[in-house]
Amino acid sequence: MKTTQFKEKYGPFALVAGGSDGLGYAFAEAVARRGLNLVLIARQEDRLHAASERLKAAYAIDVISIAKDMADFENVRELINALHVSIGLLIYNAAFAPIGLFEKTSEDQLALAVAVNVKAPLLLTKLLCASMIAQKRGGIVLMSSLAGAQGSPNIATYAATKSFNAILAEGLWKELKPHGIDVVACCAGAILTPGYQKAEKTKPAIGTLEASEVAEQTLNALGKGPVVIPGIVNKIGRFILTRVLSRKAAIEIMSKNTGGLS
């Protein structure tokens, strides 16, 4: 899709949740290159401010920064409603991933994973799609994961929440299509972000991609189907895990890939 078409379809503002660094920043930069203004939401105010200033200087766009935790959705909703700008594209990238054995994961961590990974994208999509329906155009990107295609030991709760987002996006893809709204779930594999590099003790997994590659492939997939799997290796891997192997075998393979996370 050409830049002018992208801007007409999804502008004038895109909201990126979790947009201060890593994949979220890559999404913000990819959107900015296509001429859209930005609303960035992230927890850490200093990183958020730095990201906003870089994007404004590089792309001559408007950037609105909201330094809030997506776990506090009621507060986030109030701040978004007070903006009075037209948001035509939602990219939900914020996530919380409890890593380690389920038996050692606290109830607070489990509740936070649900709040950030399930409740917030669900209610934020509900909030923003109303105006998109009225305008008969828009786009929604929900981040899922290859880990969400089957049980993933050591990140069991995170994987379950990512499965939720993929199924939600698939349903909304069909429901919202008649309103001119494109929905896609990005089922990504490993991404070279600061968080991944910190958690992974060994060398990156096969098929690991740069954040910029994931962002570009995802945005280019808007309007083409309900799911995008960035990277040919990851496409093949998901086909084998979901179509060829038994669930038991798929879980065993995922365990080998996620067992080194801590």
C-alpha cells in the first residue's frame, strides 16, 4: 500500500501501546514513515519522552505521549477520551510476560499478565473501533505469538494470553471487515528486543527477526488476512507445529525453545 493510501486508510493518528522501545518503537517508526501522527503509551516516562522527541525530529509529525501502565486501563481510557484526536490505527504491543515455572509465579504476576495482555487490548479495541466504524475505515493490530499456538512451558500464562489475542483478532477480522476496518494478529516468533536479549541466556532461536522486520511485515499485511507470521522460518515452524505434529509433540518442541528463558 502506498504511503498516501495508508495515511488515508488509517490516519491521521495511530495509537501504539507499548511504543517507547523494542518492537513498539519499531512499529511507531514504521507508522511515522508512512506519514501518520502518533499517540504513544508506555510506562517509563523517560524512555517515552526520548522516543517521542526522536520521532518528531526525524519525521516532522505530531506525537502525543501518555506515560501510563496499560494495567490501569480505566485511567488510560480517560486520557485517550480527553485527546479529541481521530485515531484510525491501533497497534497493541504492550505485554507482561511472567517467565519461569507456574508454581513459582505469584498471583500478582498472573493478574498483571491478564490485565495487560488480555483486558487492556480487549477494551482498548472496543473503545477505538467505535469511531472507526463511524468513519468506515481503520486498522487494528494485536500482537500474538508463536508461543500462543500451543502450550509453552516456562511461559505458560503469557502463551495463553497471546492465544486469546490471536483468536480475538480472527473473529474481529470478519466482524469489522464490512465496516472498512482491517484487523490482523501478528503471530511473531522471537524478536531481537532488549527484553528478549535479557531473558534469553543462549544464542537467539532460529528464525529470530529484527523488530523493524516484524513491524514492516505486519503493517504490510493489513487488509490481506486475519493473521500474519513474519519470517519464512516462522511460517514453516507454525505450519509444522499446528498442522503436522501432534499437540504433545508441539509442546515438547516449544519446551526446548522456552526452557532457557528466566
